[in-house]
Amino acid sequence: MNQDQVKAKLLAIEDAPLEFSLIFSGKKSKKVNGLYKPDGREIILHNRNFDDDNLLLYTAIHEYAHHFQACAHGGKLSARAHTAEFWSIFHGLLEKAEKKNIYKNVLTGSPELAELTELIRQKYLRENGSMMKELGKLLLKAEELCDTAGGRFEEYVDRVLCIPRLAATMAIKTWQYDINPVVGPDNMRFLAGINNEDQRAAAEAALLKGKSPDAVKIETRRPPVEEGALEKLEKEKLRLERTIASLSKRLNEVEQELKTHGSP
């Protein structure tokens, strides 16, 4: 593929809010496969690093995600570019590219890797998650026994178990919230930190469907979508109509009372 073909594929994945250029450096680099320059909105790919078009596209999509990130911040990028926001954008673009058959996810094509993945999920993520949840159950029992003994549970956590209080709190919440251990201990701690039940359920469902943790975190932090201007006006109109109807009714009642009392 040449640079024009790569750019066309990026635009086919999703059109960017701002124009950008894509350049093949014609060089080989031992440091990076590509880079993004926000000032000139340039994606530079060291094309001689690649013998495979799919890997070239992977790097192009990575740099394209930086462009989207910059577009969302007025064309600027912070010194720390690989944030949760970036990974959320990048993974979202990869998903779209896979659905459109522009990029092939080679990680799903290996039977040996699939077998190992299942082993990791079942033996380590699920089992460690289940142990964390069971720990939360036992810590709740320990809290009751501390109260019965006239002692403080925090002291028990600090000086008897010698574990961080936050770790104990998160373990307890995984039990109280009945978080699915399939997502693994790290994601369970993240879910335990979401107090809103609906948001927590939505985040857990997204993780179980295969969404990346960064994408789920960004989605969870995102504020509720505000009503459109037209919808707000329609609701305000309805409220005003109801108020006018209520006032008109009361006005008629007052007028009738005035007539009854002989008011001119």
C-alpha cells in the first residue's frame, strides 16, 4: 500500500473532524514505527519497518487515534499522550476497522493462543476474582466480630491483617455489589468504585462483552447526554401550558366566588 491508500482506509474507518496528512518517511526506525505531529496534523509512518500491510495499518490507526485525541482538545496534545482517553479512541477505531474488514485482528486466529487465553481467564482471572469476592464476605464477618469484641475494624485491618484499608473496602464492595468475578480482580476493583447501580451494571456488561477497560472507564466518566434545545423547549412549553391551565381554572373559580358574594 502507498500512503494515499493508507489514508483512504483511515477515512473509511471514520472521517476525522479535522483534515490531516499522512506521510511515508521512506526510512526504517529502531525507536518507533510511527508518530503524530499535532502542530501540522501529520501522521508519519516509517514504512520500511513493515513487511506486512496489516501491521502497517495497525500503526496507522494508532497514530490516527492521536489525531482524533488532538481534535477533541483544540488540536493540542498533552505531554502524556497515551492516556485512558487515547486507548479508548484507539480501541474504538480498531473495532470499527475490524467490522469493515479494513484491519484483521490476528490475535483471534491462533488456536494455541485461544486455548491459553481461556486458561488465563478461567484459572487466574475468574479464580482470583472469586477469591477477592470471598475475602470481602469474610471481612464483613470480621467487622461484625470486631464490633462484638468492642474493637475497631480499621485497627484489625491495619495491625492484624496488615493490608491496605482501601483493598479491604474494595473487596467488601465486590461481595456487597455481587460483582461477576469473570472480569478479574482489577476490573472488579474498578467496578466496586462505581456507586451508581445502573452505571456499575452497564460497565460490568460492557467488560463482559469484551470492551477494553479504558473504553469502559471513559464511557463511565462521560456526563449524561444533555437534552437537545428543541426537546428542552417542548418540555418547557408543556409545563407552561399546564401552569396556564391551572391558573385559568383558579381564575374562573375566583370569579365565580366573587359573583356569589355580590361583587360587581
